[in-house]
Amino acid sequence: MAISSDTHPSPAARRAFAAIVGDDNVFFDEQDRLAYQDKFAVDDALHHPAGAVAPATVEQVQAILQVAGERGIRLWPISRGKNLGYGGSAPVLAGSVILDLSRMKKIEYDPANGTVLLEPGVGFYDLYDFLKTKGMKHWLSVPGNSWGSVVGNALDRGVGYTPYGEHATKICGMEAVLADGSVVRTGMGALDGAPTWQLYRFGFGPGWDQMFVQSNFGVVTKMGLWLMPAPESLMGMDLEFDRPEDLGPLIDAIAPLRREGLLQQSPTIGNWLRAAAILTTRGEWTDQPGALADNVITAIRKKFHVGWWGVSLRLYGRETVNKAAYAILEQEMAKLKPMSLRPAIWKAGEALEATGWTGTPLTMPMQNANWHGGRGGHVGFSPILPQSGTAAMAQFQRTYARYKEYGMDYQASFAFGERHLINVNAVLLNKDDEAMMKRVDPFLRQLIIDARAQGYGEYRTHLDYMDHVADTYDFNGGVMARLNRKVKDALDPQGVIAPGKSGIWPSSMMEQAI
Amino acid sequence: MSRQAWTLLAAPLLLVGVHGCHRSSEAPGAPDGSPPLSAPETVLSRPDAGPGEGLYLEKCAMCHGPGGMGSGLLARRNDQPLLTKRTDLTVDFVVQAARTGIGNMPAIPRGEVSDADMALIADYLVSAPGAAR
């Protein structure tokens, strides 16, 4: 869709926003517009917002939607705007007004049932501190960049590393404001006063939680989430594998353990660069352009003692159960002859590792933005694969060849779900290298095409590729896109809420584009 | 996400007394680009913090505390990567860097940190450099 918003808010509209949230929470200076742009953009000329407005309450969100609807203003809701690699706080449609929900920070906690009800501005560090004040009876699941919002991450189907790491599946009940200003609550929340809103996901009739995930059908103002009870014991191992071809057997060894439930977390197999890009910069190893040569890769691996692939497995829960499961894990992994296998053992009361496996928030992995040494960033490419070593190896080889063809350094991982793999690629950008930046967009589009040719589609993508990825979901002539548009037309015919999110546009804007 | 980095540097802490530290030179939370080994610095870490310090912990410490992204990257180009230990910061520099972004750091919009709060954070970082915190 090559359209942009021509509905920058007039002075009168800005005054109307200010009347709702106060002058101090309306942001339309040049510096404000710049601050909400995408720091990791492939093309810095795209996705510029018109400004921002920051409500603190649901009632203010309703009032802002009313003003926007009356004046034809497009809003782009963000929770905390840290969706780096996928667009950050920037909108698909240039000229949209950022609806910044970062001031909405209420937390309700049910320690008996292990649930929270969160507003979008609650960050992982906020929730971490909150749970510490309550005795850390429950653990978080955090993504590699924990700077952002708990709600926002779950809404974009972010993942973590504990048994609760598939965040969108831990959602239980939401509150959302529709474009017409009405406030809806999903699941048992539809029954006024129900004490089971955060306990039973489905309610009666259709379950609508997922309707608001990765969509633009409403503005989510509250989300229920289940938290993992703090385990008595943590056991596992960190493994390194020496050869690229070790990937397939490793996947085929882990997958049945994951499906069986012996392994309940979602392990992520990462390549050597995922570690190295955090620990060093490219310029320390080579000044040659193009994809890294094998001898350079070997030198970096040797310095940091990393395998071509590595994975960490963790068991959570009762110590006696973990010990029994650990013996099986150790036996199965030893068959693969890893280059190293380091056990990890922890019991309640001992010092705890501050990593994603313990749900401790962290930002250190974002250091990969500095891989090229200057202004950098990364853009995600993340197709969903079956849990098959053969399929993963083929995807790896096909993708790695494309990286070499386009002269890019290959950083990738294969993250387990219960039945699927996500092949997460972080395409590392050097924004000081004009020639490279010109290659990035065609490279990413090629990767999407390659994946589609295998029947694979991405689970999440950057603003630039939302239409492109949506087009790959093409069963029956793209009927899913038509269904999404019908829903959008019914709920938000003007496209007030996040037009273009996940490739969903109302018909009125499709006609405008034509 | 950071599987191998955690593995390399974090796992040994977990195993102290069991298998030893294979990279024992890495101090927990060392602000030298190493991953965090100890719990992150948060608002709860300093219950007696003043207003500016509390805001720094809430808004900045996730990246600029020990083990954070900002500290790790600043360690590559500055002898003192921790902002709270720097002696060369000015209010104008702190505000400008935060509002426009710098290096790999994204800009911090006013919706996230108000001008009043940003001023308190900058005053805190400038007023007591190098103090034992």
C-alpha cells in the first residue's frame, strides 16, 4: 500500500487532545516526531509519525478515539514502543499520531492463582520489581530485549525462555477499546464482576483474546497473564555443537522431548554470531565487506569458545522430578556428541543466574546493534517451520546461501514451540554503509519469497513487510486478508486504529490507494 | 536470544562450587560488555534513592546499569561505562543524548520520560559523579 496519511492533526485537533490529557501529554514538536521514529529503520524516510498523545486512563483512550474518528486522524497505539527490529514506536502509515500508552502502568496481582492484570505501560522491569516486593512467588518470562512492555510483547507474540515463554498463549482475558469508543472485555471479563476473568480464557461463545493480538481491531488497555510459580529447582545444561550440519540431529533429538513434555521450556538453538555479535564487533576481526569468511568465523568461535550452534536446556519444578528428567536429557544429548556439555544446577535459596532462563529482565542482547561498530540495528525475519531437522537444515542452508549472496552476516536461531520452530533471523544493519543498506530491503523481500516457496510464512515482521508477509498467507485467493478487512470495515471503517498493522487496511483506504 | 553469551558467562556463576568458573575473570555484572550475572539494578535496589536517582533507576538503569546494553557498548569506547560514575556529563548533554538518541541508543520520547523527570535524571547524573552508589 503506497499511501500516507494526509490527516496531520490541525491545531484545533491538538487542542482537543490536550483538553483530554493535558498540555504536558501532547507531543507535536519536531523533536517529538523524531523521537517516535524507528531507530532501526531500513529506510529512514519511511514511517514518520505526526506526533504523539499519551493518555493515562481508559476513559482518555476512549475520548482520544472519539476525537480521532471525528477528525479523520489515524492513531498508532504503542505500549512502550520498544518493538525494536519490527518498527519500534513508529507507525506503518506516515502521518499517524502515536497513541503512547506508556503512562498506563497499573498492576493487579492474584498470588493465589498466579495471574496479573496489566496495563500496557508496565515494563518487564516494572513487573520484576513488583513481584520482588511480593516475595517472588512467581517468575516472569522475558524476551531478549526486556526494555519493553509485557503487554506489548505478548500482543506481538513475543517469546521468552521459560515454560511460559510463548507469551501470547499465556494471555487470559483482555480489555480493549474499539474505534467507536466502546470498551469490551474478553473471556470471563464479559460477565460483569466475574472473579474468573484471569482464570478461564474462553468465556461463552467465541473467544476473542487472539482477535486483538497482532491486529488493529481495538486498543488493548488491560491484559490478563498467567505467571509461572517459582520453581523449587532448576536443572539443565548448556551445549555447544561444532558443525553447521549438527543442527538437524539436534532438532530431531529435542523435538520429541518437547512434545512429550519432558522438556517444558522452549529452547532456542542459536548460531555462533548470536553470541559473538553481543561480545565483539566485526571490525575487530576483518575489514573485508560481504559475508564473513569461514576463517574469520573460526577465529571468532575459538576466541569465545562457542560452537557453530549452541543451545541451553532447562528443567523447572520439583527437584526430584528434575533429577529424573535430567538423566534422560543428558543421555539423549550425549548421543549427539556435543563439543561441550556444561550442567546447570540450582535450588531455591541459592544464588540465581540473572538470565532469561530465570525470567530476569535484561537488555544486553541488544548489543548486537553495534556489531558493525557504528550506527546499527537489526531487522527480523522469522518464518515458522515444522519441528523437523531435515526442514530446519534445508532452511538454514537456503537462507545462509542468500546471506552470502547479498553480503550479509548470518545471525539466526531456531526457537522451539510445542509443535513448531521459529527460525528467527536478526539481520544486522550498518546504517553507516550505504551500499549495504541498499541491499537490505531486496534481501528481506527475497527471504520472504524463498520461505513462501517452501510453504512457510513469518510469525511477525517489520513495518516495511507487513503487506508483503500478509500476501503470503494466500489460501483460497487470500481469503484471510478479505476476512480481516471485513472485520476492520465492521469495527473501524475509517481506519482510525493502526491502519496497515499486519497488512490489515479498511476498504476505504484500499480505495484511496487506488 | 543470547543463548551462547549467557552460556559463556552466566552459567559459570550458577555452577560456582560445583564445576568451577571457566571464565572466572568476569566479575558479576561487570560493565565491560559482559552479560549480567547478578540481578539487575532496579528501583528496588536503592530504596532510599532520591527523586532523580529513583527516576534514573526506573527509566535508565535497565540499559545503563551494570550488565545493561548501554553499559556494555559504552565500555567499548569509554574508560568509565557507567553513567553514575562519569565525571564529564553535563545536563545539556544528558538531555540531548536521551531526546535524540546517540550511537545505538534510541531516542527517549517525552511520553516515556517527561521534561520535568528528564531534568531530575540529568541533575542526578551530573550532581554527584563518582559517588559511591
